[in-house]
Amino acid sequence: MAKILIILENAKGKIVGLTKECLTVVQKLAGELEAEVEGVILGQDIGSLAQEAGTYGVKKVYKVDDAQFSGINILYHTRTIEALIKETNPTLVIGGASLYGQELVPRLAARFDKAMFASVKSLTFDDDEYEGIHPLFEEKLFISMEGSAGELTFATILGGNNPEAEPDDGLSAEVVDFSPVIQDSDKRESFVEETIAKVSVDITKAKLLVSGGRGVGSAEKFAVITEAAKALGGEVGASRAAVDAGWVVYDHEIGQTGKTVTPDFYIACGISGAIQHLVGMRNSKTIIVINTDEEAPIIEMAHYAIIGDLHEVLPELMKSV
């Protein structure tokens, strides 16, 4: 029987959101492949996270719970997961295309000398082949990659393209302890410390975002964006132009150099729609644009567009809430 192994990335005591997006991809592939889903999680004091993985449809979780994994040494992780793959023989290994996943998964693919679908938006199975879609040039071009599903394959999934899997408390996993596999040559790298950046808000989790761009006009005028977001029960987003101008801090930046978001509602105010911004919000479920320029590029992807002054439109919108 086919078997999918998902690498359960975790940080700050939680399974990361990107892994939950990967679990959505894995659940669909498991149905297409008629495959069992297994997971591997590495860290220290991660027993509860291993159990949590079961609520996402992971049947068996291999838990590497050891003080040596309290910080990330990518060589330790690579060696240990390599040993696990040899022992369990999965047909597909999937991880998120995070900094961690992009360091880890290619190393594993190289050690097994097998094909890899790197940083794909989607991964599907049909007629005994996988197909992965990889974006290039700020999503102006897409590459379709195909490979046989008949042998071990590796893949990393880009964030912001799939919804996070929903847990089902009626599901559970068999948790199996797996011992670390470390060689002296792996000790040439050592973990020193972890520094967590202070983030004022995590806009990637917001269901509604009100974003402002250069067209807002100034730092003082940007206050209407904050007021509208608060009134509508959402969070503040921004284009790079607004961040570079110092009107709002970087934590709110959306786009190629900022965050990728997929809210239910995205309200873009005074944003022209440079491709660098569009790649960060194009998968929003409903896009509403407020702009004085009816030919602004962002209007082409809007579900609804209001041609007008945002400083007149937003106050009227807030009055109706």
C-alpha cells in the first residue's frame, strides 16, 4: 500500500500553519493514492503535538523527542529522517517550503538520489504520475512538473495556496518513539540560541484585511485604514510603498517581500497593484478594491471595485457597520 510521510514542522509549542496547509494537500493525495498517512515530528517535549497530528488524519506519528532537538540542527534532522525513511519505506515525503523545509527536504532527496518537486503551489496525482505546479518570475510564469508515482518522491509545498486542514477530535494517531540517529560528522554544526522576533500582529491568520498603499497619502491619513480595520473586525495590511514610507511597520506588509495572505475578505485601498503586491494577496476569497484610478492593475482581479476616494468611501462604510 502507498504511504505518505509528512514532516510535521513545529515552533513555539505548535504545529506551524504551513504544515497544516501541507496536511490539506496530503489528505487529498491520500484519497487519490489510496495511501496511509504517517508523520514525523522532531523536538523536545512534543508528545502533545504528536497526538494533535492524529486529529488531522495522520494515522501514525514517529516522535523524536530528545534534548538534542530542542534547537534545529539541520544535519541531525536530515540523518534521523533518512533513517526513518529507510525503515518505513514511504512512497512520498512532503514538507513545507519554509526555510526549514527548503534546507531539509532537498538534502533528503539528494541522499536517496530521487526526484523532488520543489516549492510547488499544488501537487496532484493522476494516471500513475504526480504533477506539481511551480511559479516563476513573481507568478508571471508557471512550470508544470511531472514524475512517476512508482518510486520514492519528495516535495515541498508553498504557503498561501491551500487552506489549513481542520482538526477532527474524533481522529487519533498511533504515536511511536523513534530514536535519534546522529553521527560525529553531523556535529560540525551546533545550535546556539533561538531568538523570536517580536511581531505586532500575525496578518496571515486574519479573516478580513483592510490594506493601504501609496494612494492613502500620508502617515496621518493612514489612520483611516486602521480605523476601518478595527470597525470591520479585521487587521491592517499594507503595500511595500506604504511600509517604505514609514506609514506602517513591516509586520503588516503584504507581497513578495512581505507576507502571503488568504483572508475571506481583502479590501485594498489606494493600492495600484504592482505584481510584487498581487502575489501576496491574489488567493484571497473576496477582493474589494477602492481606488480613484479605474485602470489600476489590481482592479482586474477584484471581485468588487469602487471607483472613488478611499477617504470618502471608508467613513461611509464604517457608518454602515
